[in-house]
Amino acid sequence: MKEKSMWKEIVNRGKWVIIFLVALLFSQLPLALSYFLTSRRFPLLQSGLLVGALSLVVLTVFIIGARKTQLASFNFSFFRAKDLARLGLSYLVIICSNILGSILLQLSNETTTSNQSQINDMVQNSSLISSFFLLALLAPICEEILCRGIVPKKIFRGKENLGFVVGTIVFALLHQPSNLPSLLIYGGMSIVLSWTAYKTQRLEMSILLHMIVNGVAFCLLALVVIMSRTLGISV
């Protein structure tokens, strides 16, 4: 009986590993569509609307899935003033790790991480509408559900502490760190996001924090792109 229960548990965890991998691939569909439309020089407005529509489909599936599996309720009635302070402090810690990582990059004669370089190119060459959906909405929600939801709560159910550690590592690796400074940037961000989700036991909190980080970055990049496109300023 005990052996049967053990195999059942193994099969259940294996099922969630498969769900994780399928969901990860599914979350990349809007990004793949964006790259495809950009390579075909599709009009920016229509490209943005298409990517935005597909992003909404992906987000709907993720949110419904998270609610049904009780990973997150997306009911923010729990939110209090102290949570706003927590988000602000956590954001500052992430910024500090990014600054330290950027300084180390400069000392290594590099200007940015490979992942950030890809993001810069995407925002520069594609629609700002699609970039907003991909960076400010899709990435925070999908990545948090995957790394701070499925990994610790489902794959490592009963060993959530270990699961949060593994989820932290997976998140950092998904951002393709190629050297120590980039590992510090994405690893530091991942640690803060995991700590936020673990400490509050609310996946919504790490999603909000992730949205703030990516949202601010998107706004700065969008401003640069708008200046470049409309004012002819070289950046």
C-alpha cells in the first residue's frame, strides 16, 4: 500500500513537470508571434494588436488555471498599506542588485546582459503595444505562476521550501545568465520575488512586484523608442 502511494505521488509530480514544460512553451507563443511579424515587417499597429490578442488568450488560460489549482485567487482584497511598503522596499532591493550587476558588467567591458539586449532589440523594432503585453503583463504573470507557483506548490508539494529554491534557480536560468554579473542581476531579482511569495504566501504579491519591475523598465524603454522614432534622436 505504501509503495502504491509512493508511485502515485511520483506520477503526480511527473504530471506537474509536464504541465510546467507545456505551460512554459505556451507562454512563449506571443513572443514567437512578435518575432515572426517583425521579421516579415508587418505594420506595427496590426502587429501589436495581434500579439496583444494572443497574449490575452495566454493570460486567460494561465489565470484560470492558477485559480482552479488554487495557486492564486487574483482577489486582492487582502492587500493592505503594509503590503505597499513591502513592494516598495523589495523593488529597491532589486534595483540595488541590478545596479551592482551593471557596475560589474562595466568592469567586464560589457554594456548589458544578453537577455536585456534581446529585450532592447524587441522594443526598438516591434510594436510598443506588443512589447507592453509581453513585458508588463505576460512575463510577470506567467513566470510567477510557473516558478513561484507550479514549482514549489505542485512539483515540490510538501517540500515547498526546497521548491522555492528550485523555482528561484529556474527563473534565473530562464533569463539566460551568461556571466557572474548577469547571474547577480537575475538571481538577485529571483531571490527577492521568491522571498516575497514565500513570506506573504500570496503569489499575487510576487506578480505585483514583478509587474512593477518590468513596468518601470518598459516605460523607460518606450520613452527612448518614442524619442527615437518621432524626434529622430539617436539612442
